[in-house]
Amino acid sequence: MLRPAFKPGLAQRFVDEVAHLRPDVIACAKDICSYIYDTYGRFPAHVDAFHVPGIWIQAHHLALDYYDSIYVGGYSESQAEHDRHWHG
């Protein structure tokens, strides 16, 4: 069973307001990805799929009120309980 990500009414608003890519831009991206897969037998071709060199991860406290205002179940139970467990 699929669970909605957004609060009622926000999903359609997001779809209506987000900029849409032109079909030729989507076709170009598909062609590039297909070329890489067809040429090298995998995608991405030369790095592990989960290896992102040069990217750092930042740990921070989630603004739970923000996530609650937009999403249904927008964070995990451990994220919800973080303050209680780590900050008394």
C-alpha cells in the first residue's frame, strides 16, 4: 500500500508549481545515460553507484515542525526521538 508523502493538497500544488523539463531535455538525458550503459555495461560507468567523491555529509537536527507541516511521515522514529535520547 502506498502512503502519500505530502500532506493533503500539497502534492498537487507541488506538481502544478514545479518547473517542468522540456521533452527534448529529458530525451537528451536518456540518450546520454543509455550511451554510457551501452558502452560500458553499467551506469555510472567508472565509479560505484553510491560513491560520490567531493561530497561531504552534514549531520544536523531536523526541523520537525517544518517536516510535519509538509510531509506525512517525513522522518524516522529515531529522528523524532533524537532530542529526547541525546539531549535529555
